[in-house]
Amino acid sequence: MILSAQDLHKHYGEFCALGGVSFQINEGEFVSVIGPNGAGKTTLINVLTGLLKPNQGKVFFKDMEITGIGPERLSKLGLARSFQLVNIFPNFTVLEFLMVAIVSRLGKGKNFFSSLLRDQEVTGEALEVAKLFGLDEKKHMLTKNLPQGDKKMLDVASAFALHPEVILLDEPTSGVSTSDKNKIMETLVSASKKIGIKSIIQVEHDMDIVFSYSDRIIALHQGKILADATPEKIEKDEEVVCTVVGQKECFKIFSSILSRET
Amino acid sequence: MRIPWEVTSLKSFRIVVLVVVSLFLLGLPLFTGQFVSYLMLTFFAYAITVVGFNLLFGYTGLLSFGHALFMAVGAYTAAFLTSKFSILYMEVILVASVIVASILAALIGAICVRYIKIYFAMLTLAFGMLFYTFLLKFYYLTGGDEGMRVLRPYLLGFNFSEVPKMEFLTGSYYVYMFVILAILMFVMWKIISSPFGLCLKAIRDNPEKAEYLGVSVRKYRWYAFVISAAYAAIGGALLAPAIGQVDPGLTYWTHSGTLVFMTLLGGFENFFGPLIGGVVYIFLQDKIMSLTAYWRFIFGGILAFIVIAAPGGIAGMISSLARRRKS
Amino acid sequence: MIETILNILFSGVFNASTLFLVAAGLQVVFGVQKVFNLACGSFYALGAYVGITVVKGLVAGGLPTPLFIFPLIAAGLLLGFIGPIFERGLIKFVYDRDETFQLLLTFAIVMMIEDIIKFIWGTSPQTTGGIDMVYGQLNVLGATVPVYNLIVIGCSFAIAILIGYILLNTRFGRIIRATADKREMSEALGINMTWVYVKVFTLGTILGTLGGALVIPAGAAVSEMGVELIVLAFAVVVIGGLGSMKGAFVGALAVGVLKSIAISTFPELEMLTIYIIVIVVLVIKPQGLFGGGRV
């Protein structure tokens, strides 16, 4: 077990965002969290990553309780996340952006006096990560001038640069054209292998991606877990598919199941 | 001589310019009057202060409306040591100012950096005014609103008391201050080009993301606060002998406002911006004050103009002009 | 003993009444436009100076002294209509900018108004010459309270109720609350934001100038009064919570009474106590009693 949530509750006044969510993620798993908008997915990620304190319940990383410890301590323990709405340093170049993560990871943040640009270790690694994510051509471009898809990639890349053991991705392929989505997923998977990330949790809406890449799917609906199982089992669960996934996807999945069974 | 713009980005070109400007500044007292040299002296003190201030404002994104507090701390330390304890070694005074200011900044900063923007600005204002009230009311200690005298210090152990005042100030003291300014600017340059500097800029641009990347936002803001306070203290301690008298007005919140004004005027996004702002402010203020008593109105107007139309300050305007020439 | 307490209470509530007006002006502008107007103190000062000029001029011209309060209030109200000049001329340019720049712009306005005041009225303190005493004093259990102070307290209270009514029951009030809460939605609903901003800023200015006008007969106008008031107004807002009208009321009461206590027990350290309280409140509960949002 690498990450577990125990009976998480979170409400905003009357509105209940999470109503008792529990699950366990194991080493080596690729888990997708799915659900319609408002199901509580982003709230879940915010609670898991310590940005929000749950009203009730605990989060554990390996055997350490990490409920609400805050993003900074979390990253030092080995958990990183990317953001659904792009969260960037607009005035940084791509390289500088990545260097922040690397400097922080290597504990060099307190070096008042050494020259950053002459630090081969940091600049070299930043370049490598940029290459891994296909951003090395644009390494000197200012983040605010990058196209939206690249901004997203950079956000994810910086999380990867922390060399976390577990990474949480909040809709990594949203806002990207379908043809690019697979490219992004392949980049993510190969990057995580290279860096040695043990488990990936992603919130995702695109069912093709979810079903192709996940070892397990957790379906969230109105703050509660509707299902937590392998893709094959979920496919066959009508309730999940139609509630969570929506009519259009419903139709797509059943027609693909049908075509497979014929 | 037309300078091709590509050359201006060469590192060696920049160093040449820096050396030329430095030599010009050093030699200034030789070919201008005493008054101009005296103004430059005050400029050096403010330059040190605003360079430190900009670490907090421009590079870390925190607006302090109480920064003059630390300048006052440095100035009053100089006054205390020279007139109450007859300690006249400037180097001792500088070190003492830095120590006192750093301790104070560590305490005040620990409280203030937990807040941002308006709250930070107003908290620092409150602390600055707290110190003002303290300086004013505890007059048996601090001289109240009359302030304290500052005696002429020894520079590097040399006693200059035989030298007439203006000659001392525009001669040895001028060079002394300039050298310290140059050293401190070099140190600041190293700081902002270091990994620490990168983290500060990250905190300025997006504190949440910085936190997620493992940067302890509060702690780093605190470091920046203490460093900038130390710079202000040195500036204040160097200013004190030049003006001869320190008074509580040094920490009044509008004096802090002046520091902000200088930084903004010159351009907070540029390393040399605050210096440009400092020199323009000082000479402009002198000029305008001789023309009218209502200089605050004019300066208020200038500040408003900068905020609305030219937030990058003078340095910002120069670089956007340069960019337009390039294309 | 009782007299001292009553004296402190009365002067505290009197301070609080005018503080409330200024703080309310601050809050409403912050709530809607998200601009913290440092110049609120300057408008307060302007209200005071104009109030003195108007009252002295009219009384010298033959106005019966007891009627002075009417032109005083009128002056305070009407002066507030200079608000749109600042709003349209300067403030509107920084609505979408960083809070820091908004603060600095209002600081520039503080500088300009300070010199405007100096230009028109000079630097020596001005007073109405004790005209507030024309209403006499009341003796309450041994404590003496100028009737004028009670009138001012009454006025402020009435205005507080009026503001509450406007906010809860009128269309304008609903718009204020809606935009304070969710700006984009209000815009999307077709509300003319420009007009709202002008009106709200004017309201804020009027409250400030009225506060200054009302307080001045009981004291003196000095050129630093605006600059000093901003720290007090900030204390009110810190205690009560940024953006909350209830907070302005409670905060003003707290600061007014505290200031009164400080003046009578440690007269030398009056402002010191205020600053310390501000710092303590900010450290213990930065959102204040009624405020919300991240600090």
C-alpha cells in the first residue's frame, strides 16, 4: 500500500463534496478517478495532497498520516501533483520553471551565493526533463507565451522533476486535441518509468484513455465511491457506466463491448 | 557612434558600461560642486536601502510599507554608538546596525510573512509607526522629536576630525560609501542569480505552485525580509553621519512610501532599476522643492502616472524602447 | 469612578461613530471593487477642512449658530461627490491590476490631497472655534457629555441603519452584495459594472467626507489627520474583518472605545496601544470577527 484514503468527508457549508471516501492505492498501480463534473474529484485531489483539510477522515502515505500537512511537506515526502487549471510561473522560461523543482528536490534552495546558471547538475537535469516532455526546443521561451498544451505539459513535467514516488494528475489531457492525447499519455508513462515513479493517480474524463491505461478505475459520484475495480469489471457495470460516464460514452462503451463479443 | 543593438546584450559590453559608469561616479566630486556630491552621498545610502528593498518587493513580491523602520534602526544605531558610547569605528557601527536590524527583522518578519498583500503592507506599516511612536515618546532615550546627533566616525580606523566637514563628506566618505555600495550590489547580484533567488521569484510568480514544488514559501519570504532589512540598516547607518542628526521621521510611514516610490520609479523588474529611481528621485525632489512647496502633489502625480501607465518604471520604459528599436 | 467610565464610554462611542463612517466607506469600496482605498483618510480630512470653512463662513455671514449642523452635514455629503473624479480619472485604470499597484495608486492620491489641503488651508491647525458647545452639555451620572457628541452618535447610528436597509432591501444594495460576492456572475447578468463602481466609490467617499465634517467641531483639523486616520481605519477593518459592514460597526466600536481607554490611562502611548492591538489581532485572528477569504 502506498497511498490510502480513509473515510474522507468534506463539506462546504450545506454542500457535501466528499461523503465518506475510502480506497487504497498500491505500488505500481495506474489508477484513474472518473466521475461527472461536481462529483468531488478535484476536492479529492486537494484533500489527498494536503491543500484542504477534510472535515473527517485520514490520508496515509505508506504508513505515515499525511492528512492536511500541506503541499510543501508533501512534496518532500514523495508526492507531487499537477493541476487541472494550468498553474504556472508566467515569467519564467521553461528551463527556469523546471529548475525550481530540481533545486527544491536537491535541497539547494538555501544556496544564497552560488550561481544557478553555472550549476551543471541543475541545468543539465532541467534540460533532460525538458527533453523527456518534448519541451527542449522551447527551453528559453517564457511560460506565459507557450501554447496551452505546452503549459499543461510543463506543469506536469515540473511535478515529475520532483522525482516523486506517487504522482496525482488532475486532468492531464484536458483542453488537448484527441490526437495529442495519446501522445501525452505515452510521454507520461515513459517519463514515469524513466524517473521511477511508483504509482500514478489521474483524474480523467476521456474514457478511451481511462480504459486503455488504467490498472484500476475509481468512479466517484456525488462525493461517494460508486465503484472501485479493474476496467473490465467497470465496463460491465451498467450503473457505473451510465451514471458516471454519461449517455454518449454509455453508448460508445456498450457498442465496443458488443463489437468485442461478436 | 552607433551601437548595434546586438552588442548591447553582450556580457562584456555590459561590464564595460558598468566600469565606465562607476569611474564616472567615483570621479564626480572632482568636477561638480559640493552640493551635487552631497546629494550623491545621500543617493548612495538610499541606493543600498532600495536595492535591499527590491529583493523583497521586486523579486519576492512583498510590498512593505514599513521598510524605513530598518533604515531608522541603522541610523539610530550610528547615532547611539557615536554620541552615547563614543564608539567611532564605522565598521563596528555597520556590523552593529546589521545585527540589531537582523534580530528585529527576524522577529517582525516572523509575524509579517504569514500574510500577503494588503495585510502584509499594513502590518509592516503598523510596525514602522510603532517604532516611530517609540522613538518619539521615549525621549530620554532617543531624544524625542529632536532626535540625536551623529558624530563623525573613523573610516577604516583613520581619524578625519581635522578635515573640514564638506571636504570629508565629499572626499573620503564619498569613496567609502561608493565602495560599500559596489560590494553590496555585487552580493545582491549573486543572491538573485542563485538557486535561492530563483525560489524567491517563483514565490512571487505563484506561491501556491512554489509550495507544491517543495519551496517553503513562508521561510524564504522570511529570509528575504531579513536580508533586505540588513541592507536598509547599512543604508541608514551610512546616511546618519552624512546628515549629522537622526530623528523619528526616518521611520514615519511616508518615508517608507518614499522607498517604494524610488523603487517603482526606477523599475522594480530590473536589477539597476531602484538605483535609477533613487538618483532621479533625489535630484528631482531637490529641484522641485526649490520651485514649490507643493512637491508632494507633483510626486503624487508622478507616482500615479507610473502606476497607471508605466509600471515598469524608467528601466521598463527604456527596455521597451530598446525592444521596439530591435524589431 | 462611574463618571470616568462613562466619560470614557461616551468619548469612545463618539470616536467610534465617525470611525464607523470612514470604515464603512472603506469596506463598501473594498467589497465591490476590491480596492483598499488608503485615501479614505484624505477624504475624511477634506471633509473636516471644508466643514470648517463652510460653517465659519456661514456663521460669520449671519447664520444663527445653533443651525450650523445643517450646512455642516450638507457640506460633508456634497463634498463626497468629488469621488467620481478620482474614480474615473485614476482608480478605474487599475481595477484589473495587482492589489499592490492599487494600493500604491491610492497612496499617490493621499500625497496629492495632502498638498491640496496645504495649498488651500495652509499648515496651521484649524478649528470651528468650539461651535459644538452651542448645544450645551449633558450631565449623566456625573459625567459630562457635549450634546453635539450625542447628536453625532445618533447620526452615525441612523446612517448605519440606513446602510443596513439599503444593503438588504434595495436593488442597489443587492447589487452591491452580489458583486462583492461574485463579480463575473453579476457582469454576466447584465449589470452595468462601470456605473456600479462609480456609485459605490462615491458612496465610500461621501461616508468619508461626512465623517470628517461631523467630527471636526469637536476637535481641530491638522494636515496629518488623514494620514493618521488610515491606521485607525485599518485597525477597524482588521478587527471587524475586511469587506464586512457588520465588521465596520463592531470594529469601530472596539477601536473607538480602546482609543478612549488608552487616552485616559496612557495618554503618551495612545497610538502605541492601537498599533499593538492591530498587530495582536492580525496575529490571532487575521480575518477579523466577520471577515472571510484568504489572508
